[in-house]
Amino acid sequence: MSLADFLVETGSRSKRLAGRSIGLPRLRAEALLPYAVPVAILILWEIAGATGLVADTVLPRPSAILATASQMLWSGELLTHLGVSALRALAGLAVGGGIGFLLGVANGTSRISETLTDSTLQMVRNIPHLALIPLVILWFGIGEGAKLFLVALGVFFPIYLNTLHGIRNVDGQLIEMGRAYGMTPRQLFLRIVLPGALPSIFVGLRYGLGIMWLTLIVAETLSASSGLGYMAMKAREFMVLDVVILSILLYALLGKLADSLTRALERRALKWSPAYANR
Amino acid sequence: MQIADYAIPEAQVARTAPGARVEVRNLSRRFDDNRVISDLNLTVRPGEFVSIVGKSGCGKSTLLRLISGLDQPSAGQITVDGQPAEQAGDRLRIMFQEPRLLPWASVSDNVAVGLRNGRDKAAVAQALRAVELSDRGSFWPAQLSGGQRQRVALARALVSHPGLLMFDEPLGALDALTRLTMQNLIQQMHQQAGFTAILVTHDVAEAVALSDRVIVLGQGRIIHEAQIVRVAPVGRGSPELAAIEAEILDAIFQG
């Protein structure tokens, strides 16, 4: 069976089986499909290197990078840098995301709070947060404070804006129903406003995660003494090409991992939505 | 549709009070300079089924919102069993044109919204049985048809055994067949549970089929009333009902 036949077959099957449980072998084949392209790229890349089409000094082969990775893994160097970066990312996400969520809730539910803070926030939003790097280095040096500040600021806005948007767009008819059925303000918030805003909050979280990695890597590249960004910069100075490429590949992997985790969380939290049913 | 198993358990008879008495005195509601309800008086007896009909913009939905406490009058009083409507709590329930179910809550949890403590599983099960959705308790609202969703909304309204149930065009968005089924269901619920019912509708045939009394509203006042006395069960489309329907339609168009 050619690949095209396989795709057609899979498509028609899943249509026929919509709503019912899909057989296990078929599920596996579909689950593997997204990895086909990355794997194919790796294979072509290896072949291009092995045949000398691309020189190892320009682009080291995947096998060479893998060897470097395992060597750095054994020495513990890789895990140290990874751990430091992950901790920074999570701390920034928690601080920036937490403040963004709370302000989004406050401004979505209180007119006074919104009038007081929203126009200021809109002004700050229009400053690219990476433009603050020179200032941040002057303030915090290359300490942890600088990275935390930048990541938190970057993550703050997508989560703030989407929480606010989600709360604003909660169905007013449902809120009226809740009032008519005697819900207290607390119940209205927990049972109607928050679940109603959740899909939008997840959109904010996924945007925020992207910005989180971007900010962290830029910050670590410019000013740090540990972390993945620092590892890449140091490797550049010593012209260790495979470590540079390894760190780039790790960004891709970590970004994908964060996104997959959020998606899984989203599917769980929004399983009531027809958009996530039977998936 | 058979609803024979909606028998109220003995233990609950005592707290299942019969229908509430509704008194509306000199009620007015203005929006800016626009008088939507002017000096309206209405008494609904306990257990009575009253329908309010009229052209769109005649104030019928406003009247229902005022009685249910969703809106405040500019002047006048509304009492339910002698108390202001806001204090009626779960004695007063409303069914909207849309089901207004929480999409993120199961059917059972949606019905439980109608309960004060929200934990009485037996009451939820009983209400679901009454609307013939016992086997759908664990479904999401998105998995139900339009008619089924409106039945869940009915179960939510009935689960607290209200004395007054108000309907704001609850069947307007349903197809003709589902409408008839829902009308029968509401009628049987009313006969068995004994609540007072106020129905706002623009379907005169529906009003005549369901009610003891039909009130025609025009420019914020009652312009016509038709008492419907059923000596023997009259079928839908009988000449008697058709005559009343014609009389009401006349009143609407003259008003």
C-alpha cells in the first residue's frame, strides 16, 4: 500500500468510526503520523552528511550530535544547564502568568479596576519587552532577577489579555440564569465565569509558553553564566558546532513538550466542549 | 408521552407546597420615557395556568422579568405568596427561551443547579426521570438535541418543587413536533405538581391549549382576558378552542 492509499484509507475509516472507539492498531498508526516528517528530515540530514554533500564543519550529522549529547548527558553538564533553564522558565511563568491571571480576573469582573489599570497596561504592552534588556542588565546585572523579570513580563501579557477577553465573553444569559437560580457572586464566578473563560485562558497560556522560551533564550544568550542559552553561546566562542545545534534542537523539543503538556491539560479541562469530544 | 412515574414520594408531600399566589398591584415599568408596563393589576390563583400573549413589544417579557425579580418595577408591587418576589428563592423558577445549560457541567449537575444545596442526588434523579432523561445524566449538554436540552432545563426548574414556574417562550426555538411533545410534558407536570404557571408566548394556539386563562397585553396594559373552562378534556383543534383562539387573535390585532 502506498502512502497516499494509506492516508485515504485512514481518512475513510475514521469517518466511518466517528463516535465509536477506534481500533488500537489504527490508533497507533495515526499517532505516529506527526513524527514522520521530523524523522524523514533527520534521515535525509544524516545521508547528506555521510555522502559528503554537506560538510561536517558546516552542519554536523545527527549521529555526531547524538554522540555529543550522550557525552554531555553522562558528564552531567547538559542536565545542569537544562535544569537551570527549566527552573527559570517555570518561575517566570508562575510569576508573570499568576499576576496576568489575577489582573485579568480583576479587570474582567470590576469596572473600577479596569478603568484604573487597563490603559496603563496597554501602554506597557506596546513596548517590546526585549527592548528592556539593556535596562534590566543595568538594574539586575546578570543575576537571576533579570531573567525572572523578563520572562514574567513576556508571559504576563498574553495571559492577562486572554483571561480578560475570556471573562468578557462569558455568555450573559448564563450569568442571568445563575442569578435567577440564586447563585452567590462566588458561585457565579466559580461555576459560570471561570469555566466559561477557560478556553480563552488556555489560548493565552499556549501563547505565553512560546514567549516564555523565546525570552528566556534571548536573555540567557545575552547575559548568563548557566542555562541552555549560555551553553550555546559558550560553544560558539569555542567553535563547537555540534553543541550549538544540539541546543537549538533542544529548544524545539522543549517547546514541543510544553505545548503537548498544555494540550493534554486543555483536553482534560475542556472535555465538555464539542471541539474536544471523541479525540 | 407517559409521565406516570412522576409521583411525588410521600415524605415530600408536606414540603411540596401547592401553587403560589401572585399579586401584581399598580405595576409600572419605564425605560427612560418609554412606558413598557403601565398601571397593571393581575392576580394569579394558586395552581392556575395563565398565559400572556400580545404583539412583540407589548411588554409581556418585561412583565415576566418583573414578576421573576430579574428586573425592578418603576412603581407598584409584586408579591408571591404575600412576599416580595426577590424573597421567593427556590419557590419561584423561570424557564427561558434558550435552555441556558452550563456546557461544562453534566446533565445531572445542570439539574442540581436548581437545588439550594445542590447535593440531593435522589431529587435530581427524580426530576430527570420526570422528563424522561434518566439515562442521560452523565452526558454533556452538547451531546443532546435541542428538545432534550430544553427538557433538562425543565427538570432544573422543577427539581426544587417550585410554587411558581414562569416560562419565557420556552418552546419558541423548537421544531413543531418537539414543541407539541414539550407542551404535553408541561401540561402533565402542571397537573401533577400543582404549581402556578405563567407562560409568555406569541403562539396563541399554544396559550389556549395549555392555560386556564389567557391575558392579552397591549401597550403595557391588559386589553383582553379569556377564561378557558375545560369541562371534559377537549382535544387540540376542537371548535370550542378554535373560537377562543379567534377571539384572542382579534383582541391582539385591535389592541
